[in-house]
Amino acid sequence: MRAVLAGQTTEGGRWHVASYHLSAKAVSRSTGRSAVGAAAYRSGERLTNERDGVTHDYTRKRGVLSSFIVAPAGAEAWASDRSGLWNRAEAAEARKDAKVAREYELALPAELSALEREALARQFAQVVVERFGVVADVALHAPHREGDQRNWHAHILTTTRAANENGLGAKTRVLDSPKTSAAEIEALREIWAEQINAALERAHVGERVDHRSFARRGLEQAPTVHLGPAATALERRGVQTGLGDVNRAVAATEEAREAVRQVEAEVIDLEAERERRADVAQQTHWRSLPLRELQWEVNTLWPDREAALATARMANPAYREAAEAAETAEAGVAKARLNLLEATETERSLKQKAERYRGNQGVLGRVRFWLQDKGVLEIPEWKRLQDQISETQKLAEKWKDDLATAEELNAKAKIAFNEVDSAIAGTVDEILAPELRRYEAARSVLDERIEEDRRRAAEAEAERRAEEIRQRVDAEIERELREAAEQRRRAETAELRQVVHDLDTITPNGRGGYRFAFVRGLDQQEKERREAILYADKEKTKEVLKEELQERQLQAKREQDRDLGYDMEP
């Protein structure tokens, strides 16, 4: 049995998962490390740290498959030298606790070929280079001979400063700040997962990876812990460690869960098989129906979603409450707009009235307004109009605020109503999903039947046309053959008549036949040719000989009559 569950497979009782791992850490002087030493170890080369004069020789290190450098555009010239690159990185930092490099450790899928794994590592390195402007030194390592033989992995060592054609520039602080580093690493983890899945898909591998934790994905599976180099070395020598015990406990728990998963998978398979057989039986029934009956059944299977939605909405108290709240909020907006409009119109009317009052004053009135403007006196009617305008403006501002509040409440009510309506629609769609699938299956059979009928009709029409063309061609060929035979017959008759006409003598033999003689002077070959023509069709030859003899006798009679003076021709 083989079951597939979210990119994980069970086969032969073992649980396999497409490998995913990405970790990022800094290479810091505070821990006694250097960028040159890290680069030498990852690449398996001999490099000298010019800062402290220490030579790091890892040329005898096994398991380094390949190494290469990925640099930003313009920086390739100086960054392609590994020793020069990392000594430049060391020289760029003055602090004794400086971070001189940053390392990304990647697990490469064992399902891919060596070339595909290298291309995948290069692709991720290119993303890091383009994202932060740094230089990346990539080294691909094989699994340890005593470890998990699927542990193909890559180390990507990058500079902590952006690179350009002149060297190393500003620090990449986005990866150092606690406020931004977590989000950046999470983004890189997601990119790495997408790149792995794309590579697996190109390689036609079914497994997929997910950068999220089991908890974030809602899985009960417990995560294992990373052993690290020290614990890994002890475990390889047979010494059990605390971290190893944790992973062994996780494995035991996972085996128990796997047994449950297998049972659940078997139940799912049985249910799926039962549904598949029911679908096959139903489709067989649909295919056996006459086309008109199948069309009728398809029409009856279409689920009335609008009616179901209306029923569900009316039966849901939350929907009714949300609808009433939305209507009330909409009415509040309309009322606030009307009040604001009335206040604005009243203000405009009062201002027009005040302008008319001032404009209609005589000389004495204009003097009074001049004195009022100087603060000497006060006109009661004018003051009353100004007070009314002020009150109206205050009222308009109040209605404007009320309108803003009403519109905000209306927007919230609409959102709440739409959320309730969407939830109802989702429930209805879930309920109607089996009916909709049944309708779509029947519709698919109907479309196939219609297409098959169309195809058969087209084939019949094509066959009819082909037959019609064949008949026309046969008739034309027959006609041409008849014409050719007739032409051949006419040619043979003409040739026969010519041969008979050229005979020297023709006399009846008394037995219904004729004796004839060729003219003298014919060679033997010509004589044989003419004999063959005369004897090819004896009955036809007799007929032509008779006609020729009659013609000769008639001609002789005409000549005789002419000699005797009986020629009546003009």
C-alpha cells in the first residue's frame, strides 16, 4: 500500500519527507572565528589570513563536491578570488567582536541529481546576492560516510557588507537588527522552499517541502532537534547524547502516529473506492440514456443556489440582525445628509438675506454700517442675522460630524453584513457541493455524448461526400474510358477503311466472303501489317469490304453512264 499525504509518503512502513533545512548564522571574531578560516573549511582549500598570518589548510578534507562564487554585477573581477575576497572582508572590519561573514546552511533534496542540486544552490545564492548586494561563496558537500546518505547540503558564506566594483561598502544592517532580521530570514526560508518545490516539480518528484513549523501548519508531528557537529560526532561513535535521545523519542512517537495514519489512509482509500464505483455506475447509467432523457436529467440536477441562499438567510437570525443593522445605518446616513443639506441651505438663505438687507440701505443706513464697522454702534437687525448665521453654521458642523459618524457606522454594518452573508454562502456552497459535483459529472457525460453525436454526424457527412466524390470520379473515369474506346474504335475503323480502300481488287467468293488482292509494290512488312488489320475483326472487315465493293461498283456504274452520255450531274 502507498498513501500520499501533503507531500509525505509512506512506503514499506517507513515515513519519508522531502528534506527542508535552512539556517543562518554569523561568523564572528568574538567566538574566535574568521571569514578566511570558514571559507577554507567550506571549500576544502588552503587559505592564509593576512590579518593574523594564520594559514588554514583543509585540502585533505573529503566530501567537498564543488565550490563557486556568486557576485553582484560589476564586482566579479575582484570577488572571483576566494583568498582576496575573504581577506578583504577581514580588512574591512576593525572591531575585535566584528561579524566578518554570514553563513547559510541548506539541505539539498536527495531526489535531485548532482547537477540539479548545484543549480538549486546557485539559484538561492543569486537571490541572496541580489537581495542584499553581497558576495556569496558556495560550497556543496556530500553526506558523511557514516551518516544519513541523503544529507546532501550546501554552505553559502556571504560578506556582511554590500559589494561593488570598488570593493566592500556599507554593512547589511537589515540582517543585524532584531527588528528586521527575523522577517528577512523568514522571507528567505519561504523563497528557499519555493525553489526546492519548483526543482522537485521539474524533476517529476511528488514530494514537496514547507518552510513553516509543524505547529504553524497545524500538524501533530513533533519536530526533531538539530544535533550540531559535537553531538553528531558522538552519535557516530555510538555515544548516545541528550539531543539524540530527543530525536529517538520523536521517531518512536512518529512511528505510532504513522500506524494511525496508515489505518486512516486505508479508510480514506476504501471510501474513495466506494465513491469511485458509485460514480462509475452513475456515469454508465447516464451513458445508457437516450440523449433527450439525459438532457432532461441534467437540467433537473442543477442545484438552485439562489433559492437555497434565500432560505438559509431567512433561517439565520444573525443574517436578519445584520440586515436590519445595515438598513438602520443606511437610514441614519440618509437622515444625516438631509439634515446637513437643510442646514447648508438655511445658512445660504440667511447670508443672502443679510446681503440684501445691507445692500438696500440708504445714505443714513450706509453711515450706520460704517460706524458699526468702526465699532461705534451696533445695528440690532444686522446682529440678529449674524447670530442666526453663526448658529446655522454650528448646526451644519454638527450635522457634518453626525454624517461622518453615520457613514462610519454604515461601513461597519455593511462589513458585518457581508461577513455573515459570505459565511452563509460558504455553508450553502458546502452543502450543495455534492449536488454540484453530480451535476457537473452529468453535464460532462452530456457534453461527451453531444460531442460524440456531432463527431459521428460529421464523419457520416464526410463519408457521404467522399462517396459522392468517388461516384463522380468513377463516372468520369468510365466516361473517359468509353471515349477512349470509341476513339480507338473509330481510329481502327478508319485505318481498316483506308486499308480496304487501298486494295487492288475485291471480289465476292460465293460463300458470303470476299477475295481481295493488295496493290503491287508493297514490301513484305507493310503487307503483313495490312493483313493483320484485315483479319483482326473479320465480321467488321466483311462489312467494310462489302461497303467498299458497293462503292466501287457504284463508281464504275457512274463512269459507264458518263461514257454513254447519261451523266446528269451539272
